[in-house]
Amino acid sequence: MDKKPKFVGTDAQGQEYEIAYPELLYTVEFTPMIDRIETEKPELLSGFHNIFKAVEPEIFQNYFNQLVDIKVSDDKMMIITKNLIQKSILERDYIEIIKEAFEVKHVRIIAQG
């Protein structure tokens, strides 16, 4: 049995077709942000702990632990979210908490899709 990942689609006539992904293309299961921070960017851990203390666990899990990426440079931060809804909620309700938690003055939030 072939275990290579494949894209399965439907053409205009409703016929199903498969396309095998090239060897260099692979999928990676999503890892929660806090797990990635611990291994890849430990300098951001204290900011995440500050956010965890400031918001309810459900809010942390749904909006902060689901982030795609965070980058910090001096007093500036860029956050990449999965979608526009997540971006809008962070901007509307949590921008000041983010600034305080990470000790930054400017936060830019970008939606991935």
C-alpha cells in the first residue's frame, strides 16, 4: 500500500482524481504555540506566561495557543494568526494585554488566510 500523501480533488465533470505530492512537499501537524515557543523561542516564554495569567484558560487556548508565529524585535512585535476572525479578536480585545505581556510598544497582527 502506497503511504505517500496525495491530493484528492474533483474536476468540472465531478470525476475524482489524485495527485501525489512531490518528495520535497510534506505536511506537518499543527503544534500549539506554547510548545513551539518552548523549543524554538524560549525568550518569549515569560510573555506567554503573562498572557496566560491575564486571560481565562479557554481564551488562551483558542486565541493565543493557536497562533501561527510571533516575531519580536526591540519594542515591535508581529503576530501571524490562522484567520481574520482570530486577528480581529486579538486586535479588539487583547492588544494592550499583548503589549504589556511582551513589553513592546507596537504590535502588528497579520492573518494567514
